[in-house]
Amino acid sequence: MKTVTMLAFRKNARGILRRLERGERFILSHRGRPAARLEPLVAAGTADLEKDPFLTIGRRAVRSPKGGTRHRDIDGVLYGGG
């Protein structure tokens, strides 16, 4: 998976989005640290939006008591296991 900086994304968002449409995946970094994972969504005609882990996170997420949710906790909610 390739890494894209925030600056590079801002300068070429359209190009990055086109690459995402073709199936590429990226890690978006901010100030030298990984900040987000960019990956294509399944085509609308074949996607089951009710089961999409990203689009249904609002039904499964719980608020962190201290406001500091870790990335692995978010991944656990999205992709199971944690």
C-alpha cells in the first residue's frame, strides 16, 4: 500500500481519487504519521450498504469515556475482533 502525504493529496486530490476508483489503496499521512486509510468502495450496484462496516459504524460504535479512541479500536469496530 502506498503512502500519500496530506500536501500531496491536497495538490492532486482528483488524481488520487481516480487511482482509488481503479482499485488502488493508500495510507494518508499527516506530519509524518499515518492518519487514515484510503480505499475504494465496492461499486454501488454490487454493494450491500446495510452490511458495509464503514457505513454502519454509527450503529456499532461506542463513545470513548476519555475521548481517546485508538486506531486499533476503530479497526476492531469496523472489521471485527477488538
